[in-house]
Amino acid sequence: KRGIDFAVICEPTNLNFAIRHRGAMRILITTFGVSKHSGNPYGGVNAVYKMVNLINELNSSGQLRGSLSPQLDFADLSKIATLEVTKIEGGHAENAIPEKCQILLDRRLTSEEDPEEALKALTQVLESAKIKDPDLIYDLQLQSVTPPWKVQEKSKLILLCQKVYRDCFKTKANFVPFNATTEAGYFGSKGIDTVVFGPGDLSDAHCPNEHVEIRQLEMAYLFYFNLAKEILL
């Protein structure tokens, strides 16, 4: 039974070929409190305040942002570990002390990192916060892990891509690190020869003016079409 030979992940690489990127963990943290009427809060425990203390602990420990990696190279973030709070939710009524607060953490993993070790380091910070505040009650859940990825050393797909790109555009292809995480990690972890290539600039993604230039879209179509012909015919 034949498996998958190649995978092309269509992401905004500016028509360059991405050769590596970081992985990602999504981590849900919940703090718990005791709900009371906010007009008479005595005896209540505000879960939002508990979460603020946890976030401050993460911040002071150097876990948040690029402080996990002292040397920041914004042209190549594939070797930089980062941690960001991307969502927060707390409270159920405007006149009640919140009994629960949740944050979602986005932890980017370099190819050298072990997800289990990264999670262990995070848990140690949370436990240190609990030592400072014995009344702190929290829960940590790992929501998902996307593996880091880098192109195979003897990639047949890269050779095919180089040929097709040169034939289509009469110039050599560029190979770059990619500063986002893609599904390439899933394919690569299964031994599938994978590359990331597509129209658009990553800096234009997930922003109010998100867009792709029509010219790049047309060039990408031409490349995808001819790559499929090269592989299948």
C-alpha cells in the first residue's frame, strides 16, 4: 500500500521556500476562586487576581516573550523560544466575584527543545507561585502540540521545486526560515518529504489589512500547477 510521497504546505512565504520553523504548544491554565457578591466581597476569592499573580510570575521568571532566548534575530525566529498569553477569560456576572479565570498560552518550540521539558519548566514556575500563595489553586492542560520542522537533508522534493521554479520564473529559488508554525511539522514527523511555499507576506497575515498580491497569487498557481505535472506525469 503506497503512502504519501510529498507534501507542499501553502503558507505566505513570499514565494520563497521555507526550510524550517518552530513548533507550538497550546496550554490552558485555569485559576479557581470563591464567588461572592461583588458588593460584599468579604470571604470571596477572586480568580482573576490569582491569574494576574500567575502571569506576573511568568513574566518575572523570563518565560514570557523572547526573554527565553537572549539573542533575538527577527529575520530568523526559528531558533528562538517564546511564550505569549493569547487569550484570557474570567468572571460570569458583572456583580459577582469571579470563581474561575482562564488563559491560553502559546509556547513556540525550537527544533532543539523537548515539549515535555518545556512543559516541566513552565510547571515549575507555576509551583513557585503556589509557594508564595498557598491558597492558589490552578489547573494546567496541554491542549495541543505541533512539532518543529525542518526540510529533509536529502529532499527529493526540494530538487523538484528548484527545477520547476527555475523553469517557471527563469531565476533561482530562495530558501529561508519561516517565522510561523505550520502543518509541515505533522507531515515531517511522519517522514514525509515536505516543503512550505506560498504567495503573500507573513507580516500581512492576521492583521486588519490582511491581503495577498494578485501577481504573487498568479505566480504561485503557475508553480503549483507545474510542480504537480512534474511529479505526476
